[in-house]
Amino acid sequence: MIRVSAPGKLMLFGEHSVVYGGSCIVTSLDHRYVVELKEIRNEKIVIETPESRLVKILYEIKLSQVLNNTKYERPISFVQAALKSFCLQYGPIKKGLRISTNGPIASYGLGSSSAITVATIYALVNAFGINCSKREIFDLSYRAVIDVQGESSGFDVASAVFGGTIYYKNHGKIIENVQISSMPIVLAFTGNKVSTISYIQYVSALKNRQRHIINGVFDLIDQVVYQAKINIVEQNWWVVGELANICQGLLDSIGVNTMQILAPVYAARENGAWGAKLSGAGGGDCIFAIVDKPHRHQVENAIKKTGAEILAINVDADGVKLI
Ligand code: PMV
């Protein structure tokens, strides 16, 4: 049996502009997603995910059908797309397999879909003894995610593959490690999981109506990302906090903020955080604050009072690996 785990992710800077080829900084989380793969005798692939368990359906695909798959079934779509992407590259699978996962799972918006896609591809290359670079794992996984979602910058795929903290640009043409030893960060879930795709579409429509203005906003976000990269490496955390505040304002200008995000963001700032912003598409999901040690407790309590949940998750985790 092969067991693989891949990390979840936290977008730090650059959401939305990264969809149009801009840059972002993302860190991997020690909140990990697992794929187990074992050989079975029958000529089929049996797939089990949290959602398939919920609907009590055991999904089975004939080996001959993997490559012909064009319509994915929601509870297993990312595993199906990963299998297809693998077969397009390395040819048909000739052994029966059972693939069992603990994601995707609609929880905190921490990148479970991309992590499961990456872990499935990694499990397959290991099962078939294929020598494959991380770059190739990224390319195969990104293709699978696009196949299911239609639109994605790929930053979450890169985070699951490479781990650590990365600077990501131009749909993965540039992926650089950003060295950090630790990060004074508080992470919280606002209690509202949103559809990333609907927010991408919303911003895209706004960009069509206000092209020059939104392009200008995206240029500014790109400059924030560049400054954040320098200041994260130099551990100038108060500057990183200030940049988080600026980025939060720019995201407000493209309409992805909500009261649910603003309440914990302002609670953090008013209780001594250097800065705070949303993370991801907006509309809810997670926020983070950059906070020094003396203020951490106070900031966490203030965030909790707004109804948000503090997530005790570490950043800069390892990329996909066998476990
Ligand atoms: O909502 P999340 O955490 O999946 O982040 C989405 C970030 C976007 O830039 C809006 C989309 C993307 O693919 O980069």
C-alpha cells in the first residue's frame, strides 16, 4: 500500500491578481490531506472520498474508462481528473486500484482539492515506479485541477507540491522558495466557506467593466507582493503587517470583502496586531493577522469575540511526501 500526504495552503498576498498572471506568496500548512492507494485484483479503480462516504456510493471506474472520462462526478472529481492527467502522460493503468482519501472536504478553505489532486498523482507515480520531478508533478496536477474547476492560478497546487513558503508568478512559470524560520501569525476562520469560482467570476466581470482601474489595482497588489517577499525574508514583521493592511484595502476595492471578514480583521488591528487581511478568494473563509508575541493572546481573544474560530495550524510545512 502507498500512503501520501500533501499540505493545505494559506494564501498570504496576491489573491485574484495571480489569476491574471500576477504574483503571490503562499505558505503550506501542517493541516495535511492523505491519499491511500492499493492494488486490487479486479480490472477497475475503486474510489472513496469523504463525500462519497457521505452519499454512501462506492465509485468504480473500469480501467478502460479512465482516459475517456469527460464528465466528472462531484464526490470524486479531483481523483478522477488526477487519474486522467496521469494516464494522458504515462499511458493507461493496467492494474486494479483502490484509492481512498480524507479530502476534498468543505471545511476551512485551506486547499483540500488541490492537495488531494497532488497526493493522488504522487501516489500513482510512486505506485508505478515512475521517476518524476516535482515540476512534473505540478504540471500534471495543475492540468487536473483546471480540468475540474475551469479556472485557477495554480498557486495552491504549487504549495501542495513544493511545500514551504513560495513566491509564485505567471501560472507557475516562476516558483521560488521564500526562506522563513518562523512567522508571527494568527490564523482564523470566519465561519463562512465560499465558492472560489463564483468570486473569480465576480472579479472577472468587474474587470471587464472597469478594465483600466482594476488593472491598476492588480499592479499595486503585485507591488505589495514584491515588497512582502523582501520583508518576509528579512523578518521585518511590522512592515509585513502594514503590507497586509494595504492589500486588504486593495481587495476591498475589488469587492471581495464582507462584514464577516472585516470584524476579525479590525478586531486584530485594534488589539495590537501589526496588520491583518483576508486570505483567498474573499467572501469569508480565513483571515490572518501578523502579531508580535506580547499581543498574541489579546488579539486571539478579540478575534474570537467576533465569532471567528482561531486555527492552531503551523505554516511553512513540507510539500507532498510518502508517509
Ligand atoms: O479561495 P482560495 O483559498 O482557494 O484562494 C483563491 C485565490 C484566487 O486568487 C482568488 C484564485 C486562484 O486560483 O488563485
